[in-house]
Amino acid sequence: MINRKAIGYITANYSGSTPSKLLEDRPLASVPFIGRYRLIDFPLSNMTNAGIKTVGLVMPGNYRSIIDHVGHGKDWMLDRKKGGLFLLPGNPYGTTKRGMRFLLRDIISNKSLFQRSDKPYVVMMGSNIIFNMDLNAIIDAHEASGAGITMIYVKAERAHNDINALNIGDRGRVQSIKVGCEYGDNKFLDCFIINRELLLEIIESYKSADYLDLFEAIAGDFDRIDVCSYEFKGLAVGIFNEETYYHRSMEMLDPATNDQLFMKDRPIRTKAHDAPPAKYSSGSNATNSLISAGCQIEGTVRGSILSRGVTVASGASVTNSIVMQGVKIETGARVENAIVDKNNIIPANTELRGTPDSILVIGKAPIE
Amino acid sequence: MSKKECIAMLLAGGQGSRLGALTSKIAKPAVSFGGKYRIIDFTLSNCANSGIDTVGVLTQYRPYRLHAYLGSGAAWDLDELGGGVSILPPYATQDGGAWYAGTADAVTQNLDYIKSHDPKYVLILSGDALYRMDYRAMLATHVDNNADLTVAVMPVPWEDASRFGILTADEDKRIQKFTEKPEKPDSNLASMGIYIFTADFLIKTLEEDALDQRSSHDFGGDIIPKALADGKRLFVHEYNGFWKDVGTIASYHETSMDLLGADPLFDLYDNETPIMSNDTTRPPHYIGPDGRVDDCLVSNGCKIMGTARHSILSTDAVVEERAIVEDSVLLPGAVVKSGAHVSRAILGENSIVEEGVKLGSVDITKDTAVVGNDVVIGKGE
């Protein structure tokens, strides 16, 4: 059903605090994830699966890959006459500051999205922590609580510098927010529901502090605003740098983990392509791997993730690696503990090896 | 509406009764094929790859799944202003209504559709074969010959010729004779059931045929013989690529197997003329720690924990631990439970082969085993 209560606002301009070859010409939001997806697919799909039909997407400065992937939102059924996908200008330098996802200036400069809506709530999300969530249940809980804001969190299963933690007091009220989280903290998912009227008030009241994150700006007013919390029991995967990208991706090789992100009744949608089914030759050997359509496997693939259209020639091997779209691994080449970005050709009999503690990253091949 | 050079009419109403359990609830053109495709994808992709932007799809038998699959035609870039895919089922009129009585009748009942596009030429197609063809080459043949009707033909082995509709042509490729399943063929050019008509001739011919009480309203049986008898300009367009009908269980299985191997007879990986489909967005497939995949096509959403050899695994098919699948086609969502052994079988959509069950035989003299859509095969069945 079309959501009658909420519109969506997604920020895709968090650019990460550590540089990476993977981010040379794309924002974190459009980094490929387990082959066929990109991180931005998750917030968009969560919105879509809740029937939200008006979504503002705040763009980073290097937005080419996002436009290419998202287009006018057709794959998420967001090419609507009523509502639809609105690509919004964001701070072109991104929000590199640790913990900052909802830059007040971006919210203020796009306030027409909120002014034009007639829905009572706005669901706001970043794109670096991915999950598959029944947003409607949370919208209902928010409505029942009467709070101004409901922040969604999980119990942190590990420490993380880039993620904010919620200090929660009586009746689930959020007392304060700290940057960085420890094991067992209430890890904020960069996802919250806010009353639209309240958001418009905040925009008016905090205009002069527009260089702050929304939550920094209102930190002193949590009592008055009534900031509530909601614990999400599912899987939330935070991706902020090469290390988290590699390890969180590899964890998806466990079907039990994978099943928590991909479920048939709440599908993750992505840009559709016409790649044929993956083709395995006789004598190929693939185990414990996630392999996308359009791959042609003659050699050996172990513990790896292959994007669309990767070829692994006979006698070549890929082990514990992430290989992105269109990479060709020629006869006898070996790739191990590596992330190989799009369109690289790994020549015959060469070796690319990282170690489990130091993953080798090969940037995108230039287009010839 | 603006004038079109050539539009296509795709005959997709057939039941496909020879596909047995596979078409019990779904029209033949909508039957899954090749892992992620449905049979009609090949013809629609040919249209799109040939630059044809207007396709009327004539549907009749159990059309819901087919209609849903076609949608707006966007999956084949056929959501066009003033054209694109139009779904044309039988309809009622002030005088009642009737089912499509034959291939020609189906087109006759949609002459309004054809006239609204005012095309110069009309391409008649059926949606039940696997082939890649540039219809522009056939249209060029038709135009060069100043033909009224051009029939696409392919050479078949002489010993098989008596199973086909055979066309006999002279040196100029002008058709002299058409014989349905001749006992003693004098030509080995078989009709592929693909026709290009000059539109004015088609409209006139069909309007006459509609009034003919003795006609069974079939292109092969009535329209072509009559046009020949009337001395019209009928030519053949010879096609030499891969073409296979997937209308029987045996040919469906055999054609599926033709997609496999190092140098397949039909290459899904031809990027110049891609086969497009209305894809479901499912995650990449997973091959488990003990999974073994050898000479297979594997689609998104599959989970392979056991062994698959020389088989086609469609979207969301599952092969559990210690299960073996060989020389088989698993349609979308088919599940082979742990320890089961499936040989030379076609498992319908969302069918289940229970734990430890043995199904089918590698003996090629035996019939291919077929499990219908949603059927569960337990022990002792």
C-alpha cells in the first residue's frame, strides 16, 4: 500500500574520513555490495518496501555514478506522477566529519521537500549503514509514542569510530548522543523518524547553526523535543572504509547472515541489467562464493564475491577476494585477499596478493 | 497516429499442450527458459534488436502470467510513445465475441490495431522458438523483391523435411509451392512461421479470408496457398542460423542443453544482440563450501550446496547438501532437497523434490522426467 504517513529523505553525501582507491570517482553510497547491489539500494529499498512514494536523495559532489545507477528511480518504482524521487543538491564537499550524516545546511536548502508534503512524518536515512527493516512498524510505534523524533539503533556487536551511540534513559528517551561506539552501546543506524512540523520548526530555529549536524544542533533540546528510541533486532551492516567494506562483505558469505538482508517479502531492488545467467565450464571449481549474473567461470573461485560479468579463465584462481564488474582474470593468474575494482584485466600468470590483515586494493581501470 | 514502416504482430495465444505439465497454468510464451528468461523474450528481443518499436502481442490461453510479464514492455525497451507493446486478447463486440479461431483470424480481429499504425509492412511472428534474427535483413529481402509476402525459411536435413511445412522456390527465390509435411519433399526449405506482408495486401487478404466459409483462417493452411493460387508475389528469405522450436518436452530439454558447453549452439553471451528479460531483482547466487558446479548456467538467487552438472538452474532454484542434479533444467524456485538425485528432468516452477528421492534417468532412450509447477515429489511417487 502507498504510505499515507511518511515521506523519505536519504543522504548520499557522506564521503568517509579515510581516503580509498575505491572512492576516487564514486561516493561511498554507490560502492558495489555483494556483486549486484550498491549501498544506496538499501535505503531506497527500505523506503520502497514501506510504500513511501516521495523520497528526496541528497547528492554528493561526485554524483555521476549515483545518477547512472538510480536514474529517475524506476527500479524502485519511484518514477511517480504523485511524488517520486527528488534528486537534491547537497554540500558538494560531502560530510566528511566523523559521525555527521544529516548536515543542517542540506536540510535547510531542501526545505521545500518538507514544506510541500502533506504527510505527518519524515523518515531520514544515511546510506552507509545498511539493513532490511519494516519501516511501517517503526512509523506506527513512533506515532503511538507521541515523540517528536524516534531514533533507530541496534546493540553494537563491535566498536566503531564512525558510528554514533545513543545514551538512552527512562522510557526509551534518548538523553544524548556520542560520536564513536563501543561493544554493547546503542549503535545509531543513521535512521530516524521525525515529525514533519517539528523538522520545519528546527529549520527555522537553527538557521544560524547550519554548519552543524542536525543532532548536534538540537543536542541541548532533547527534553523539549522528546527524542525516543527504537531497537532494531535485525542485521545492520556499517561500511565506512576499506577494512569494514571487505570484512562486512565477506560475512555475507554466511547464508544465515545473508538471509537477514535479502528476503523475498522485502526485496532489495537495484538497477536491472540484462546479464545472462552465470556460466560454469566443465572443470570449473567454485565454492563458498557469491557470484553474479554474466560471470563466466572456468577456473577456481573460493570464498569470494564476484560482480556482474567477471571472467575467471581456466587455471586462474580467485581466493578471499571481492572482484567488481567486468574484471577479466586471465589464465593462470592468482588473486588473493584483494579488492579488484571495475574493468581491470589481470594478465595471465600474474599474482595479486594481499594478506588477511592487509587487503590489497586495485583501483578502477581507466577506460581506454 | 504516425505512419510506421514496419510493425510486428506476435502470436502468443497458443496453449502449448505438447509442453504438458509446464503449460498447465501458464501460456507457452511465458514458460521459463534458459535460467532467467521466458520463451517470448527471444522474439521480443529480436524485435528490439531489429529496431522494431511497435509490437502487438496476441494472447488468448491463460494469459494472466504472460500479461503480467509483458507489463508496459519496458523490459525490452518497448515502452514507446505511439507504439511499444500492445496486448491484444480476444474481445467482445456488439455482435457478441469469439475466441481467435486461427492464426490468421487472430490478426484479422486486430486489423483496427494494424490500421491505426498505418504501416507499410507487417511482420507476423510466433513466440515459441529460440533464435536470433535481424528482421531488417528479411524486410530488405521483401522490399528488394517488391513482394506481397515473404516467408522466412531455413534449410533442414532432407530426412527431416517431411516433418515441416516445405516451400519450393525458383532461382529468384520466388515461391512455387507450399506443402505441409510432404511425404516426398522436393525442397528442404522449411517455413519458420515468420512472415512479412505488405500491409495493403495483408489487410485485403484477411478481409477476404474472414468471409470465406471454407477457410480455417490459418496462415500456413489457408492464406499462403490462396496467395500462391492467385499468382501473388511470394518469396522466401533464407536464414542459416540456429533456430529451434521449444514446443515439446523433448525439444525443450534438448534446446536447453544446447545452451551449455564450451561453444554453445545458442550463445546467451552475445553482447551485440542481447536477450532482454523482465528481470526479478534477486541477489547473486551462492555456492556453498561443498557445492560443486560443472558445465551449468546458474541464475541469481540460487543456492547450491550440493552438486550440479550439465544443467540449467533458473532464478531462486535450490540444490541442497549432498543432492545431485544432472542433465536437468530447474525452473524458477525449484528445490532439490538434501540427498535427492535428479537426472534428465525438468522441474517446474516452485516444485520440490523431497529428501533422498531419485528422479529421472540418464538413459537417453527414456522420456525426460517432468515435474509440474508447484508439485511436490516425495518418496514412493
